[in-house]
Amino acid sequence: MPSNLVTTIGGIGPQVAERLKNLGIRTIADLLFHMPRGFQDRSSLTKLRDVTEDEACVVQGAITDVLDAPNNQQGLVVHFEDGTGRGTVRFMRGVSYHRNQFQASSYLRLYGKPAFARTFFHPDYEVFREDPGNPEPEFYPIYPATGKITSKRIAGWIKASLHETAFFPKFTHDSLSLADAVKTIHQPDPATHPVTTQDALRRVVFDEMLAFTLVQQRRHRHENREASPLPALSGRDQQLLDMLGFELTAAQKRVAAEIADDLEKPQAMRRLLQGDVGSGKTIIAALAAIRAADNDMQTAIMAPTELLAEQHYQVLFEWFTPLGIDVVLLTSRMPSPQRRRSREAIKSGRAQVVIGTHALFQDATVFKNLNLAIIDEQHRFGVHQRMQMSSKGENAHQLVLTATPIPRTLALTMFGDLAVSTIDELPPGRTPIKTSTHSNEQRDRVIQAVEQQIRGGRQVYWVCVAIDDNEETNLAASTTTYEQLSEQLVNIGVGHVTGRMKVNEKNGAMNAFREGETRLLVATTVIEVGIDVPNATVMVIENAERLGLAQLHQLRGRVGRGAEQSFCLLLYQTPIGATSKERLETMRRSTDGFELAETDLRMRGMGQMFGSRQSGVDPFRVADLGSFVDRYDELQEVVNQLLRDDPKKADEIIATWTPEGQGYAAS
């Protein structure tokens, strides 16, 4: 059965199964849905006299010698010839296995890259007792692999498991069954590849999207959503606005009213609040938290990083303390006594607003009466984590926030169980950020411009994609850049922060920058989310061509948070590809996060839109919403038909992709 663990396949024991987990493979279904990243045509033979060093080829010949490596070296040496020359195969590992293979055979066919003197190290090979003649046309799938789990081993296990597709649901769409589609992808027909393979992949993608959407719709339709309503009681919301001298924008008033309307109902709110960087989502979340406090209920605000959690705590502590609302911070890396005091305050109900990271949904954290869960930067958390947070309260209201504008189709598909509110205007008084692009040859001029801004009293972020030097990628490293800028910019405090630092070091560097002790902060993309330093007016991003529009826009949003003119300088390495050039030109031209999000989804797909598939927002094994946008209406039609006419078939489809039927939660 596809739901069986991979350990039921011959050759996969507990140790190998553990390694396969790193590839997201636990069950036979996971293995069958592990898609090739490409295909190799191995049907053309190359004569040994024509092979080129370090160029992949297929060669074939008669085995002449099978020898132990000379001079007491470990390994096996196999000599062969094809009439035009003599070749050598060398193995350093698995010597006994390979020796047995070659000693029982007369001919070999191999695929690999010759290193020197027609010598191949650990190539893929087949052995034959008789001359096999020319190879049949065949495309070999190449799978994502890791360490000792090679593509060849994965291919063998998949081949041994293809009969399990007989258990897939008998649901045909686009005239192709899921079983036939999976077989076509793993064993493409040389006569029709790549056309039929692409058609098969579209079929598999549709099925995964179908299963995901069925889970979302089921959750939305059948979830017990009764909750305690939160009417406005005290007028403290207006007190906060008066105290801050804050006039909400029309968009903020609209979404605040939508949220207030939800909170006054006896059903649990499920709402996504999206707004561009600096659009004022925090004040809207604060107004919702005041309602919970007015009704003697608790609010939890979960942030993806300790830096962002601390920043929220500092802001909301300052806002809420004059209103008599107690705020506590809880993170997993706080000193134990402080963490214990926070948990006691949460359990007793004394803490009315709790701000933290993943520590909030740990078993040790017990709320007295959690009624509102606010989850910031939704794309950093999986669906499962969102549900965990809400489960801490009795059907708690849920408000999820994102500063990464989400295209309509992506929002409808990924967050189908949430109503969507959008803040589509910025507060008045914001001066648009000026964005410019510069090749790395102009780096000295950029440094001069940075120094001029710092001498004028401003602060600067300098973001590097990598932490350490890497000759292969030629990426500017933050450690090297920090050292260089510290030497070049004399008498200017230069700070450095990376995600690899210890939390106290990271917080110390950020606080020094926030307090103005350092004027220039060299950082990795760790500063992407939510860091607020109003005096920072310049953002320099090195190797900007390596980042997507969504991430570039998030980084740019760290500046331009006041009335002063701000600048974003995008440095790129030459030569630059056409797609990267288009992406940077789009950044230079537009500051509209929603336009950029649509473009990013079109250009890169959802899997990379938010940084990587590991970020939590992309729960799919095969599908990529960026290439699925045009099929959304078709998908909804099939979902509605199945739920209405064939709920049993819907169950089978869900079970194929999620054996426990629990949806696409991040695990």
C-alpha cells in the first residue's frame, strides 16, 4: 500500500529510512511523489577515443581486468576496451560488491565523467554476460538526493514500488489517471518525451492541489467555530489612538471595522490581514487585543524570530501600560527564571497580552483564557503551527498578519479557510523610497554615498546574501564586507549581525544599531522581517540578483519609515541574466508590494517566492502555485463537485497525499 513505510521495500532498513526523511520521504507514496529534477539521455554511445575529460558520456566495452588497487591502496580497478581505446573504472567504496558484479560479467556500459586518462570514478554502470549492442533509447530520471542516498538508489526503489500505483484512487482528470501519470514521469517514453512527461506532471500537480484544497474546504465547512464574542466595552481603543496622536487611514478604518465585526460574533474569527511594509498592521492588531482585554480574555501574539518578538514587546508594552493592560514576553531562549515568571503570569491570567515565538505553543505554556491568537508574518509558519496556537484557547479567534503581499490566487488557495483583509494604502507623510541599481564595479561610489548619508546623521543597512566567502558562488560575504567597511569608514561605528550568531550577540548588535551606537549595520537577510529603526534611511543589498522580488521588497521596507528621503541601492554581479535584470528593473520602477508579489509569483513560483520551500508557506511536494494560477477556477469546480457528489472519493484523494488526512501541515 502507498501508505506503508518505506522500510517495507527491500534494501531500506531503519538507517536508510532515517536518511530518506531528510528528503521528506517516509512512506511509499512519498517515494512515488518524489519527482525527478531532470532527465538524462543515455542512448548515444561515445567511443573511448572521443571522450573528453570532465564531460559526461556513455561508453561501453569488454571487461579485460578486474584488479585490486596497486601499491596497497584501497579500492578496485576495472579495465575495459571498445576497439578504439582502453578505459579504467575505479571504486574506493563497496569494493566487494563491485568486484562480484564485474567478475561475473564480460561487458560493461557506464555513464559518468572521465577524470583523466579515460578513468571513471564511481560511475553509474550496468554489466552484461554478452555484448549488449547499442543501448535502447531511454531517459534516465535524476532525483534530488542527499549524501549516501544517491539518485540511482532512489530510482531503483521507485522502480520496485511502481506497482503500488494500482492502489491510487480511480479518479481520471484530463483523460489521464494519477497512476499512469506517476508511471510516465518515472519511466518516460523516449518516443514522446518531454511532451507526455510534462502532461503527466500537470496531472500530478492537479491531484496534489486537489487534495490540499479538499482539506482546506473540509476544515472550513466542518470546523466547530463557536467562540466567545468580544464586544467593545471600555473605549481604551480610542484612548490609545489619542495617546499616540494617531489618525487611521481609510484602509485601516475599513479593516479595523471588518475585524471588529468578526470579533463581535459568537463564531471564531479566522482572518488574514495583509498590508505592505509600513502600512500600519501593528496598530490594528493592538486594537483587537484591547477588545480581548476589555472582556477579561488573553491575547497571544506569535512572531517568527526573537528579534521581532522583542520589538513587538517593546512597542506594545509602551502602548498598553498606560491603559492598564499587562504585557509579558515569552521566548525559548529567555533565562529560565524569567521564562518561569512569564509562564506563571500567563497561567494565572495576570498577563493579558503575551508576545513570543514558538515557545507560546509548547506544552509547558498554559493560558488561563486565551481568546485571540495573532500570528505575525504568517508565511514563516506552517498551517499546523497556526492550528496549534489556536488550540491553546477554547476556539480562539485568529488573526494572521503578513507584510508580504499575497497574490489573489495564492491567498484563495493557500489561505482558503481565512477571510482576507487588505490595507492597501500607506500612512500619510511617507516619502517614496528611491531605488537604484549598480553593478559591483560601482561599489566604491556606493560606499561614498553611504558615508555621505552617515555623516549627515543617518543610518545604513548593508545586506549580504552569504555569511562566509565562497569562491564557487562569488557571493559577497557579510564577514568580509564587515571587515572591509570597518577599515574604509573611519570613525563610523559599524555593526554586524547574522542568523548564525548567538541570540544575545544578535540582540546586542541590533540594539546598538537601534540606539544609534552603530551607524552602519552589515547583516544577512536575518533583518528581513519587522526590524524598525526610523533613522535608517539607506538600504544597500549586495548580490541583489540572487533574491526574489518579495524578499527584496521586504528588505527595502526596513527604510522609508519616516518623512526623510530614503534610498535602496541594489548591487549586482556582472554578467547578469535577463530574468535577474528584469527583476531588478521591476524593483527600481515599482514600490507597490502587491504588483511586485504578482510579478514574483509569475517569475519564480511560490516555492521560491518566500525564500525557500522550507519556509513553511509552501507545503507541497510537487505543486508550485506560480505555474498553477491558470487552473484555479477548474480546481474549485472539481472540489465542489467531489464534496457534493462523491465525498468518499474525496476521502481517497486526501488519503493518497496525506495518509492521516490532517492536511498539509508543516511537520
